Amino acid sequence: MKKQPLLLSLMAFTLSVILHSCGSGEQEEHWIPLFNGKNLDGWDIKIAGYELNENYGNTFRAEDGVLLVCYDQYEDFGNRFGHIFYHQPYSHYKLRLEYRFYGDQVPGGAGWAWRNNGIMFHSQSAASMEFDQYFPVSVEAQLLGGLGDGTRSTGNICTPGTNVEVCGQRIPDHCIDVGGPTFHGDEWIRFELVVYGDSLVHHIVEGDTIATYGNIRLEEGGLPLGKGHIALQAESHPTAFRNIELLVLEGH
């Protein structure tokens, strides 16, 4: 009869160890906030036709915990393609954020750029961009909003100055439609990237993996591209980003 309390104590101890192990596993994930919600510290801006960190028209701004792409001080887009780059490059990581489109496209923006933005990764730095360069050499997870009816897939793959393999086939197309979901409204959308250097990338929209590809190469020279900066676009349609966080994968 005296063995029962001992047995119960051992079971309770074992359960506490299991629960502690599960809990400590979660605590080991150290997500880094790339955007502090207050200002643009840690980010560099490059807009085509302007010097490094010249934020024409206050295009990029931080308001109420949101990183905004705005055009309220523009009269015309004028091919002022812009990007905001996180200052530190990464190689193996998970990136998560929320985005949404809002407002009206600035006059002069291209038709394809309506409700169009993107996450550039493995990108060249802002400082290395040429004065009039529209897009950095990088890979892009394209973010698109719906046109009101029909389909317009978000989460596509674009490759300015690069190329990738999908299902073992190298794809020369600049943009690859992955058949992701269409979102017609202005609601917040959760997007994640899982990046393993030059070898493997996953695009995840609202928890569903919609694209997997790899073998990332530079278009010029064909060298592997396994590391670089993360950047967000300004292509003529107002866009909002929030909860921008990164988890460096173990060992990288």
C-alpha cells in the first residue's frame, strides 16, 4: 500500500519533466522584431533617382506600430520605385509579417503595380544599388491584392537578377504564378518565408504552404545566392506592414 504514493509521485515528476521540456522548447525560439513600431531605425531606404536614405515624400514611415508605404505627398509616381532594407543580411531563417493594401494607387503607377508589393530577400544592400536602379538583385515573394472579382494569386515568386528551380526545373520567367489564394479586401494577411540559404524556400500564406523552390542562382554568372538583405517594396500602391519578425534557424 505504501508503494502507491511513491508511484504517483514518480508519475507526477515525469509529467512535470515532459511539460517543462515542451515549454522550454518553445522558449528557445528567439524571434527578432525587425521593426520596432516607432521609427525606421535599423532600415535603409533607396528610391530610384534619389540618394541613399533620402525618403522622398516621406514614402516610408512608422505610425501606430505599422510600417507604411505612403503616397499622400506625391503628385505623380514618376517611376520612383523604392525599397526599404533591413540593415543586417541573413541566410537561414523564418520571416513572418502581416500586410494589407489600402487607399488608392498614386497617379502614374503602372497597371501591374495596382495592389502590388513584395518581400525581397537575399537582396543586395541599399548602399550597393545604382542611383536609378528600380529593383535590387534578389528573390521576391510577391504580394498581390485582388481586383474585386476573379483570381489574383498572392505569394508568387519573382526573380530580379536571379533564377530558381521549381520541382527540379530551372524557371527563366521573371514571375512565377504559384496559384496562391486571392484576397479582394483590405484585411490583414499573414505571410511567412522559410529560407534555407540557396537550397530551399517556402512561401506560407495564412498557415498554408503555397510554394516551395530552391537552387537560387544569380542570373549573371550563375553563382549560388544564399544570403542577403530583406527589403519591402514601394511600387505605387499604399501598403501597410506590421509584426515583422525573424527567427534565425539553429546553426546559422
